[in-house]
Amino acid sequence: MELDASRGTDIAIVGATGKTGRAVAAALDGVAVVRRLSRSAPDYAVDLETGEGLVEALTGCRGVYFIAPNVHPDEPALLLRALEAAAAAGVDHVVYHSVAWPYSPRMPHHMDKARCEEELRAFGSERGLHWTILQPCAYAQNFEAVLTGSSSLVVPYSLDTKFSFVSLEDVAEVATRILVEGGDIHHGATYELGGPEILSVRDVVRLVETMTGRAVSINSVGVDEWMSVHEPELSPDAQQRLSAMFEYYNDRDFLASCTVTATLLGRSPTPIRALVL
């Protein structure tokens, strides 16, 4: 993949210090000049709450990949602030990191992403900004510890809920292709990104045990019990949003097709077994 140098080569990642941002930055390195933006980024420190530093950091960029902080209480406000800065900086293309099934009323943080998608479409139409939306399913790497050696796993939802786990590296590879090819090709597209298998947590653990010979204990605990352990690291709003998601997973599968993922990758998406060590 090569960038059209006439439009500049810099691509900014908003939220670059998180798990997804680091993966996208790693995939882009060597293909584009990557500007890593976050509150704590050493080179491009920005404040999404106030917009401080955004216009300066985005000036000269051809594309922006926007990743909001996890379960933020007002993600649409952060996105709008970044969009205003991108427009002021002359950015051509914004790629928004959403989620599979954004319109899910039982999950407030998904609903915020649905609102963000609508804000992006409206802003792009009004301001002539190219846009693309990625909707990844749950990451296979959420279970990286078990995939790479841990002997135990505790989750606050049913062990039998089915997911279309997608590899984070596959998502980053797709994001790189879209950012490199740009808005002329991907403007107006919404891409759902699922993995190649439909598996439950129980299925994942059984696969690990079969492939490695390791015994892995798994346990499903109540949401309240899980929260009692993680409460110190979460705001009350984040607790409510995560609790709603876990309750959703207790009685509903979370699935996404791998068809678009495969098309954009130009290959079959990565199966869980390829991540087991």
C-alpha cells in the first residue's frame, strides 16, 4: 500500500495510547508518517474534553483515525470536538472506530456510538468531509492471558454466550488499508468486522486446553461481584455502562459477519487457534 503524496502522508490516531490505538499505529508504521494523539502522548498531547492542541496536531494530516476513551460518558461531544478540529486543520478523511451493533438500547455506550455515527454522517455532509465507519466485534485479544498461558478466567456473564471474536491485528490491518486508500475510495462506507468463527468463552477455553494440554479453570460470576472487585478503577458512570453490557451478554449473543473483514483483508480473518501459544 502506498499513499498519494500529493495529499500529504501524515495520519493521526486520536486515542493512540490505548490498545486499539497502539495496534493501528503499529500497522501504519512504515506506510505513513503516524501522529500519535492522546492526553499523555509525548509528541502530540491533546485534550479531547476541551479541544486543546487538536487543530495544531491535525494540521498537515490527510487522515484521522478516531478512537474514544472506553465507555466515556459523552463520546459524541468528544467526536464533534475532533471533527471541528479536523475540518479547521484541512483534514480530508476521518475514520471513526465504532462497534458492531451500535444501535442496542440496552447498552448505553453502544447507543452513544450510534449517535456518533449519525453526527459523523451529518458533519461530513455539511462540511464536505470524507468519512468511514468501522464496527468491530469483540476482540479475541480480550482473552490474551488465557490464549498465552494463564490457567484461569473469570467473566461476569454467561460462559455460553456466542461471539464472533475478531483479531485486533486484523482490525488494525483493515484500518490501515482504509486510511491509506483514503476517502475517495471509502467515503460513506460502514464496515462491520467480525471474526471467522462463532464461539463462546467456554468454547475458547476448550480450544486452548485441546491445543496446549493446559488445564484452564473458568468461572462466571455475577455482575455485582465483578464490580465489587473492579469498582476502585471505574467511575460510577463506567460501572453502569459495563454492567448493562454484561447483563446484555447474559442473555444475548454478540455476532458480526466476517465477510467484509475477509474482503478488506484480502484473506481469511485470523482464527482464535492462530493466537494460542
